[in-house]
Amino acid sequence: MSQGWLPDIISTDVARMPDRTPTSLLVPMASFLHLGMSLDQIVERVTTIPGKILNYPEKVGTLEPGVPADVSILELIDEDFEAADMSRPAHTRTLKKQFMPIATMKSGIFVKAPATT
């Protein structure tokens, strides 16, 4: 990143947490924010660019009129959390911001909000 090399797409691939459970896409998004990518660059790399590269028959990764709205509503909060990679030995980094899920819409219909306590 310090040399200007940015990923085309941000995904989890087969990323796992230290306990081997699948990781959330929100973790690499927060990691790239920590490394200096802008919020706009990150959102583009988890929405628009993958939609174009994967060439789905329907339009995805956009909020254009007439396209089904599949939307994750997130909040970016200032809160430290530890992010680990799966290198041996594992390296951790304290990130200063994280994305929190607020709600999900599928085809424009409200589907889910996180459980509240």
C-alpha cells in the first residue's frame, strides 16, 4: 500500500478467525481502512468492482434505479479491536475503527437488524 498498490477487490476468500470460524467481510474492510485506504475506496472494492468483474447476469453492487437493492447498512465506529492474520505465528494489530452492522435489505425489503441487548 505504501508503494501505491491497492487491491482490486476486498473479500474474505476463505479467511478464518484464530478459532477457525469464517471471518466477516467487515474485518478486512476495517483492516484496509487502518492501512490507509479511504472509505470510498473500500466500499467500491466490496460492491461496484466485484459486481463488474464477476459479470453477473443481473446488476449487483449498485444502487441504480430499477436494480434490486441489496444493501448492508453499516456504522463506522471509533472503537479499538484486535485483528489477527493466520500467519505462523499469528500477528495481531489493534485497529482504531470498526464497521458495525445496523441493518440488511434484500431486494429493497428490510430483512434483518442485529439483535439488541
